[in-house]
Amino acid sequence: MHTKTMEGLAGASMNMKLLNTPFRVYKDAERRGDTAVMERATY
């Protein structure tokens, strides 16, 4: 596998990990109907 491909996959993996927490907060707030928390999680 090429070096650039490995760098791209590592970068994509890191971005998914960083986005996972706010997305989990958003889904939990959506389940509870808390729109203020949903808005904060998107920013």
C-alpha cells in the first residue's frame, strides 16, 4: 500500500473518532427532545 493511501486512511479514521462524540451527544439529545443541546452539539 502506498504511503499517501496510509496517511489518508489514518486521517479519515482520526476524523471519525473526533466526530463520534458530538454525534453521540446529538443523538442522545434528539431522543430526549432537547433541542438546545442538539444545536450546541452541531457547532
